[in-house]
Amino acid sequence: MRKYPVVFACICFCNAVFAQHPQLINSADVIEKAAGFSSNKQYKQAIALYKTVPISDSNYSSILHELSYACYLDSDFNAGLAYARQGMKLFPEKAEDWYSLVANVLDAEGKRNEAVQYYDSSLALNPYNFYTWFNKGIVLYNSDKSNDALQCFQKAVTINPYHSSSHYFLGAIYTEQGRLPQAMLCFTTSLLINPENRYINKCVNYLNAISKITDDINGFVSHAATYNDDNFELQQEILLSKAALDEKYKLLADVDDPIVRQLQVLLEKLEYEATDKGFCMQYYVPFYEGVFKREEFNAFINYIFSGLDIKSVKSYNDKHKKEIGVLTDSAISYLNLIRRTELPDYSARIKADNKYYYGETSLTGVGKWTNNGSDDIFNGPWEFFNGNGRLKSKGNFINSEKEGDWVFYHDNGTVKEKSTYKNGKAEGKSYTWFDNGILSGENLYAGDNLNSESKSYFFNGLPKMIEHYKNNQLNGEARSYTYNGFLYYVANYKDDELEGPLTFYYKNGKPEVIKNYSAGKLNGAYKHFSENGIADVEGSYADDKATGNWKEYYDSKSLKAEYTYVDGLIDGIYKTYHENGKPSQVIQYAAGKINGKEENFDEDGIKYGEAVYEKGKLRELTYFDKSGQVISTSTTRKGAGNLSFYNADGSKATDGFYNKDGDADGKSTYYFKSGKIQSEINFKSGLREGERIIYYANGNISEKVNFTNDQENGLLLAYHINGGLRYAGNFAEGKKQGEHQTFNLFNTLTSSIYYLNDEQDGYSTYYAPNGKKLYEEKYRTGWLIKTTQFDTVGNILSESNFPTGKGKFVFKHLNGKDYIRVSYNNYLTQGKYESFYFDGSPLSVRYYKNGLADSIYKAYNYGGTLSQEGQFKLDKKTGKWKFYDDNGKLYYVQVFDQGKLNGTSVSYHENGNKKAEFNYKNDMLEGLTVIYGKNNEVAVILNFHKDGLVSYSYLSKDGKQVGPVAVKNGTAAITAYYPNGNKSAELNYESSTSNGPQKIYFSNGQLFSQYERVYGYNNGVAKTFFEDGKISKEENYVYDNFHGIIKEFYANGNLKSERSFYEGEENGASKYYNETGKLTETRTYYFGVLLSVNKQ
């Protein structure tokens, strides 16, 4: 489904850098492997791996985060900062993370004041992120701002009491402040939370120094300031006295160590003082006082030192798991209360209602809650949070049932839903929004059941569905729309089941299918219509099964097929017809399977093939020539075998191996009419499996890809007819994934487009042949949200943003003037689309309706004359399209019907005479194609049927057609003559495609034009001449594209113009001369864009 506007139709670009084939990158695997490198401090390997993930990957925000952090760890601070700031620009909804990454790098660079500012910005978005408080505390600590750092670490352990590192740094600061009891409580808590934490050795070393009152400790104490909180004077004096180190001091633990002795005396002398509002008194003392009073000191000591290699400690812990469990359970209970209330004050904490609700790793919500022993019960106002710390929802609970108004939010902070609840059930109006702020749905509820009208919208804001509900069941009319605003179908429901007609519509408003239902099952008439309103399929259903006589019709209303269904299966004779009324196929069915003979007829009514089936299994194939003689037979009656299929003209269509069930199995080969291989496809039990290769008529590969279970899977490579790479991209289960590249005829990159599940997603980049990036588009699951245009040195020339699908799209010329200008609404091109030349004069104008070209189209030559005019109807060309040369003279007219060539197209010589007439039917040549000489004489008449050349003719001396001369399989070397006997044309065709030298003559026998065709493409030098033999034009082609110098001459032999092209686009200087040979004008182009005009 295309959701992007065709706003770049007049720009075609390429790139001079040959790229490697794109590979599908599993970013989740990359993150996992790179994390392994980082854990082993192999940061450069990790960084290299992260860089393999493209910017359009759905995990790119995570990739940028890890890249920034890995560069930071590798001391490549500039890169770390750049990646973090890139993340901030691309993924602003994760600003908290980017702020923290930037702060990390700034800290490492010694820019600590700036780092603190970034941490503050992060905390402003998510004040509940303990790790950001911790990191800010580290920066302040390293800046010798201990008091400020202390508050950060205190905040961190209040939010997350289980963060052992924050407890450690609290201990370090208290030590340096000479506050020994507080320090010991912090260090032991760090070990209690995680006896094997990263700071275990430092904790033990600090505890050991404090216990022994080393010179450093004495120094800290002697310079200690006076603090008004945390009155631990008694405990401080006892520790400094080292009384507990006396052997007479009775130990309560199995381990005898100065740390244990000093900890014991500290805990023994602890006494909680409710009036002392010091942090350590309120946070730590109640727990440790309880440990000592409950006689858990021995278990406590053995547990906190279990991370050390102490044999007796390990032995104790192995034998006393119950005691350890009691200790840890009480610790968890105590710390959980801190986490749930975020109140350091113990007295307030034990009285407070639970407020902070945590998941496994982060804060989930804030509100009042209790536990009844088995369930958490929510009451009152609540706020819930996303993983990025932003608000997820808010509203009121009564006994865990939502009550009143609730608001839900997206990750980026925009409103996601507004609903009202009563007793936990939705009641009244409910509105939902996409994260771009556009309404996604509106519903009316009663008791949690949908009632009344329900509306849903596409991401671009246009209606998607309008349905009607009663008691949560569909009742009444339902209307579905396309993403670009057209009615898709109208259905009717009764009690959640389809009832009555179901009608699907084309974009032009005419019905495509009309089905009828009763009680949810197909019953009654079925009709399918062509886009022009002709009924092309008619039948009926009974209880969901096709039944009775069915008929199909051509647009001409002539019968195309007739057959009968019995109980949902085709049964009896199945007949198809050519449009001329002659039979095409006669097949015998039995219970849905071909059983018996299948006969195939050409449009002249002559049978050219028949097949024999047994219960749906193909057994025999026989083909005939026009006289009825057998030209081929093949069989699978022995169980399996090779089968060959032929066209009505006797040319081989395909051959391949078929298994005992009559299914293609192995390689099947398909052929051009010439007998050359057109494609090779591998099958398994009738489904494509393995490699498929498609060829050009010259034998070069056109495309190759692998299939799995009938779907493209893996790398698809497509090539130009000259063998150069044209396209490369990966598929998974038939859908485009990852980067897809296109290349020009010279193997240079033209575009790099990223897909996710077949939708453009991420960045699409387009290049000039000189390697310069021309413009870039950013998509979100198929919706265009940003365009950026660049000048020739890589600077931004213009930028258009559509975060909500609205805005002005503008491209600029290099001189700053508007190049393209159009409005964008509902993520679709809307209204007048204008393009301009460098001086502001008009280049083209067209009109769009919801992304589809509609109404008139006009393009202009420089100077104001028309170069093209026509009309679109719902993105399809319709009516006459006229094309004019640089002087405004008509040179070509095409006739379209619903986007396809239909009727007579005419091309003209410069003198106004006809050059050729082409008759088309549904985009295929049908009937006579007449090529004329310069002076309106018939040069040759070609007769086509369904794009196939079947005969040719020309006029004899009496003015009547010669022949016609039959052409077999579309291959012929044609020589035609004028009525005066002079040669008029020499043309070469292979498989109905012009191939080889082509010549047209004047009626006087002089050569008028000569050119080379390579399987339908103009290639090489093409020349046209004046009637006296002088050259008129000399053009260089590379597979249908002007390439190189194009020259045009006056009849006197002087140069008229000399233009420079690069693969179809003017590039460089184009010069124009008067008839005397004097230069009159120079136009300068940059790959198709006119930059300047200098008149001499």
C-alpha cells in the first residue's frame, strides 16, 4: 500500500559509488555480540559491530546508545558525544538517556559543571531514575562537592535502596567527613545488599581502616566539621577508643576481626532517636538496631562477608541457610518499605501509605496501595510511568477498579487515550490518538460494551472504519475506507454477523464486488465488475458455498467463461472463450478437480493442445500444429516425468519435471517465442522453492532471487540489459526488508531505500552521478515525515517536516529560488503541485487529491511554450496526452483510458506530417502500426495482436497493400517499398521486439533515419538526414537514454544545437546557434536541472 506522495516525479538521480550488496542485519544479535566484546573490554570490536547497523533499523536508538557508551568506555569522547547528540536529534522521546550519556562524556572530559547540567535535564524528565541521581553524585563527588554529592546518593538509595554502589559512596563521603558510625552503616549496607558488589574490596578496606583508626582516619576525624543532624557522638567516641578491640570484649560472632568487633559495639550502642532527623539515624539505625536486638548479628556478619574467600564464613552460610534467610527477609521487608514510600524518616515511613509501585527494575506507578495478603489493592489517584520515566497513565482507583476519568499517554508524552470508567468498566465517550497527536478512534461505551457509532482513523487522520454497535455487537451499517480517503466497502451487520449486501468499491466510486449475506454466510447473487462498471463475473452462493451457473465476461460484454458449482466445487464442463466468441478452453471437472480431457483452442477455433487429468493430476499433454499434426506429446503416467507446454502458434512455452501428483517439481524452463530461455524457476510440490532466474532476450540475466514456500526469501538481484546491476535488496517471506538499492546503467548507485515489512521505513537517500547526496526522505512505516535537500557541497538546501502529516513541501534551486512547491496534508500530497525553472518561470503544474494526481497536467519548455499536456483521473492518465518539441510544435499524441494506452497514438515529423500511428488496446499494440516517411508517404504497415507482430505490409504501385506477409513467432527481417519502387524501410524484429539495425528512407531513395535497437531499446548512434543526404540529427543512446553529445543541424550544414546528456538527463553546457553558425544561447544543466541561460 503506497502511502507516500509522488512529489519527485521530475527528478531522476544516480550515484557514482558502487555499493556492496545490502545485507539483512539482525540488530538484536549485533547488540548481544557487541555486549560480549564490551564485557571483555574489547570496545573497538564492539564499536565496529555496532556501526554495521544502518540508521533505518528499528533498533537504531539502542544502537546509538550502545555506540555512545562504548566510545565513552574506549575514551573516544568526541565520538561518544556525537552519537549521543545524534540520538537526541533522532529520538527526542528518549531524551533522558541521551542527556545522561552526554553527561557521562562531559564528566570524563573534566567538564563537570556541564555534566551536572545535563544530569539535571535528565532528572527534570524523570526524577525517579536513581541511576541518574547516582551519576550526578559521582560528578559532584569528583568535583569535591561532597555535601551536594551526599544529597544525590541519599536520593538514589531512597528511590532504590538496593543500589549497593550508592551506599558505598555515602560511606566514602561520611568517612572523609570523619563521621565514622555513619560510614560503617553505609559500607555494611552495601555489602548486605550485594556481598559480591563491585566495591567489595573498597568497602572492606574502609571498614578495616575505620576499625583500626588508622592515621588517615584520625586525620579525617581531626578535621571534621560540626553537623547538626545524625547525633552519633557516643558511638563515635567508642569507635575511636577501640575498646571493642580488647580481647576481653565478648564477641557475638564466629569471626574475630577488628571490623567485626567495631561493628558489634556500634550496633550494640545504636539507639533510634525519632527526633533526630539525620539521614543515617532515620534510614539505617532502625534496621541495625533490630538486627542486634533479634540476635541476628552472627548471621549478619557471615552473610556480609560471604563474598570474601573465608573458609569459616562459607561453612557457616552453608549450614545456616535458615538463619541467613530470616536475616535477608527482614532486610528486604525493611528496604521495600523505603522503596514504596521514598521516605527516609522512619517514623513517617511506618505510618505512611504505600506510594511508589515498582516492577522488576523501575518505578511503575505512584499512588496509594495496600496488600491483602495475596493481591495489591489500589485506591485513590494514581500515576503510572513508561520505561523512559514519562507518564503512561493517570486516574483514580476504588478497590483496584478504575473510576472516573483516565488519561493514557504514549512514550513521547502525547495523549494516547481519554476514557471514563465506572466500577472498572468503560462508560461514555472514549477517544484515542496516535503518537503524532492525530485522532485514531472514538467510541461510546456502556458497561464496558461498545454502543452506538464507532469511528477509527488511519495514522494520517482520514477515516478508516465507521461501524455501529449495540451491546458490543456489530449492528447496522459498517463503512470501510482506504488510507487516502476513498470508500472501500459498505457492509451490514445484525448481531455481529453480516446481513444483506456487502459491496466493495473502486476509487472511482463504482462497485467492484457485490456479495449478499444472511446470518453471516454468503447467500444469493454474487457480482464482480470491471473498473468501467461492466459486470465481468456473475454467480451465486448458498450457505457460504458457490453454487449453480457462473459466467464471466470481457469488457466488451462478450462471454469469457461459463461453469457450474456444486456444493462449492466446480463440477461438469468448464468453458472459456476468446473475445471473438471462439472457444478457448474446454475442461471437464468432477468435485472441484479436473478429471478427463482439457482442450485448448486458438482464436481461429483450431485446437492446438489437449491434456488428460485423473482426479486433478496431470497425466498427458499433446500439442498440434494448424493442420492437426502432433508436434509434441509427454506423459506422467509412469508416476512422474518431464512435460512440455506449447503456445497456440507452435512455439514452446515451458517445460519441466512434474511429480506423481501432477505438480511441478524441480526446475521449469520458460521460453521466448524465439526459443530463447525467458526464465528458470525451481518448484517443490507445485510451489516455488529455490532459485528463480529471469533473462533478457539477449541472454543476460534480468533478475534472480530465491524462494521459500512460494515467497521471495533472501537477496534479490536485478540487472540492466547490458549486464550491469540495476537493483539489490533483501526479502523475507515475500516482503521487502532492510536496504534496497537501485543503480543506473553504469553500475552507480541511484538510491538507497529502507523497508520494514514491505513499507518504506527510516531513510531513503538519492544520489547524483558524481556521488553527491541530492535529497533524503524519512519514512515511518510508509508515511513520509521529513525531506531534506542538499546542494552540491552537501549543505542543506531545503528541509520540510511533517510530524503531523501537514505542511509545505519545498525543493529549492541552487540559487535559492523555489524548484518544487506543493502542500502536504494527511501525509498525502494535496492540491496544486508546481515546479519552476531557476528564474521562477513555470516548469510544470498538476493537481493532487489525497496523494493521487487528478485533473490537468501541463509542462513547459524554458521560455513558456508547452512541452506536455494531459489529464489525470485518480492517478491514471486519461484522454489525449500531447507532447511538444522545444519550439512548441506537436510531435506526439497518446490516448489513455484508465491509465492504459487505448486507441490511436500518433507521432509527427517537424514539418507536421505524420511520422507513425500506433493502435493500442489495454496498453498492448493491437491492429495496424503505420510508419511514414518524411513527406507523409506510407513506409511500412505492421500488424500486431496483443503486442505480438503477426504480419507486415506496404503499398504497391497501385496504392494497395502488398501481402500481408505473415510473421512467425514475431521474428522477421522486414524490407518494405514505396509505390514508386524505392525502398521505404528496413526493420528487424525478434519475438515481436525490434532488434538490430532499423532504417527508414525518403521516397526518393535517400536514407531518412537509421538507428540500432537492442531488444526494444535504442542503443548507439542514431542519425536522421535531410532529403539531399545531409545530416539533420546525430544522437547517442545508451539503452533508450540520450547519453553524450546530441547534435542537430540546419539544412545548410551548420550546427543548430549541441546538447550534453548523461543517461537521459541534460548535464553540462547545451549550446544553440543561428543558421549562420553564430552561438546564440548557452544553457547549463546539472543532471536534468536547468541552472542558467546565457543569451549571446
